[in-house]
Amino acid sequence: MTTRTQFHRFQQGERTLPFDDAEYETRLVNLRETMAAKGVDACVLTSMHNIGYYSGFLYCAFGRPYALVVTKQEVVTISAGIDAAQPWRRGFGDNIIYTDWERDNYWRAILSVTGTSKVVGYEMDHLTILQSEKLSAFLAPAALLDVSLDTMQQRMHKSTAELDLIRQGAAVADVGGYAIRDAIKPGIREIDVAMAGRDAMEIEIARRFPNAEYRDTWVWFQSGINTDGAHNPVTSRQLEHGDILSLNTFPMISGYYTALERTLFVGEVDDESRRIWEANVGAHEYGMSLLKPSVSCAEVTHKINDFFAERDLLQYRTFGYGHSFGVLSHYYGREAGLELREDIDTVLEPGMVISMEPMLTIPEGQAGAGGYREHDILIIDENGAENITGYPYGPDHNVIG
């Protein structure tokens, strides 16, 4: 009779990671220092961003749980049987596969690494109530300590290898932007323009990273009323002469997100729209000039608020003025401690990466109606910030046709 195991190991093929082993070893050293300072025996990380950051493996959940278990000596990804050896090939450290012959084999696999009665670090902002209850039932921890803030703060400071990857991502975003610009014309659908940008970026990513896995690169291309929200999905609306447009390219490289966002117009821009657009460009340029070491996110935000208030436009602001970059996606986590908002007091430091992206939305029925947004990516350095976005912004470049 065939014996059905609760979990097992299956390793085949060559291992290929986004970074070299030394990069992951350094990240784990830093995590273990945090664990030692907090008295944590084992971290059970469950979020896509933290598993990706510390191991390189990006899971595809499809309703199944995944984990990375880090102890003083071990680092083990916990993955579902449906993925076979792929998590091992694409992850740093050991890998254990849990089977679905029996409910909760996932937790039995984790238990095989952690043991019981340990101080367990977990992500309070990710673990569900159901899985929290199962953690307690199976691991019987001596204590539970949240490490989500500690790991986020570590991810906010980029290594040289990460900065190199982010620079390449920004260049790929520019490639998508130019492909979109070339596709714009009256009568074409949003979806057709978006596909042109996405295809160009995926081809460019495959050229630059021939050994990577390709997933999740996308475009939001919006026109007319659809520009009112930054995250509005693509539709089949046809572009019309005089339309306001919003170009948004998002290449994904091994879990690392970059972006390019620009306001454009089809054929011509009316006087009031130009006035608002130029004001938003002014805020964008002013905001970028503020990004430098020792300045807090809140300080930058208040100064841009003042800029808009002086022009009677602050009431049209839609969200904060920028955010961190690294291992993040529209599907999973972000570094919420590095966002340009009034309630974020984080002080900018060299090695951080942040966007500047002011947006104004003028309601339908008013002159200049639509959403205006520019977006550049900047790396904070010792002297200020390096802008790694190349695609031009403003009316002189982006009135198309």
C-alpha cells in the first residue's frame, strides 16, 4: 500500500535566484539580529513580500498557504505539492513540500522546523485569524511577537544589488512608456494601447533577464473620465481628440515593482487643462527637489500641500505624494512606513527609494476635468536624490498627434 506523507522534500534542476547567495545571507543575518534582540526563536513569515525578500521565492497562493521559517540555523520555505520543485529551484535555503492528503499538513511541516514551546515571530498585518489560531494550536508557542514592522524597516533600506535591479526596472518602464506613446491615436481602444506597452516591457525584461521567471507586468492606460482614479482598470473605451490620458507602466522583475506614470492629451490640450497640468508638473518638480536625507515624509507632504493650497488646488489632491519601491506589487505588500503622507514621520536616508507622484482629479462638468499625475522614481543618496526615470513629462512632450 502506498504511504502518503504529510510533507517531504523534492529537489531537481538548477537553482536560479534573483540575487547571489551573499545577498540573501546578509538579509538573513540582519533578520537574525532582530530576532536575537527581541528574543525570537523562530520566525514564521507568511507574506509574499517577506518570503520573496528573504528567500527569492515568490509563491502563487491560489488559496493555499505558504511560509518561510527562519531559525538561528535554518531557513526553510514551506510550499504546496502543486508547485513540485519550483520553490526549491527559485528559493534560497531548504524547502519542505506539504501534501493535501490531510488537512493542516502545512502546519505540521512548519512544526517540523520550529518545534513547540518557542518564541515565534510572525506578521500581524498578514496572518489571518484562522491561521493565527492554527499557529497557536500546532506550535504551542511560549510567546508570539510581531515582526512585520521590523522586516518592513529592513526592506526600506536597499542594497547595491537591489538598487541595480530597480534602475533596470525603471528603464524598462520607460520602454513601455514610449511604446504606449507610439500607439496613441484617436479611435484606438485603451486595451490596445495597454497591450502595446505591456508587450514591449515583457520583451525588454526577457532581454535583460534571460534567466528570470516572467509574471505580473502590467499597464493601466486610462482616458477621459477613466483617468479620475489612479488604479482604474483598463477598458475598451476609444480615444477621442482632446482626451486627457493617463499612462501607467508597471514592470515586475523577480517581485520588484517599478513604475512610470504620465499625463498626456490626444491632439490638443485646452487652456484650463493646461493650467492644471502645469500646476501639477510644478508640484512634481518642487516635490522632487525636497527629497533628500534628513527630511521626513510628513515635512515633504506639508510643503507640497502648501504649494497646491496657494493655487487653490489642494482640494483636488487624491492621495499621498509617493511611496517606497522594492519587493511589492498590487497583489501583495508594500512598505507603508515610507510613504509621503501627513501621518508618516519616517526620515529619508541614503539607500531608500521613493516616488514623487502628485495627482489632482478635477470632477466631470468642471473645466479641465480629469486626473493629472506624474511619477518619477528617486534614489536617496548622500547629497540629495538620483532620478532614475527617463521618460519626459509635461505639455511640451505629451500632447500626442
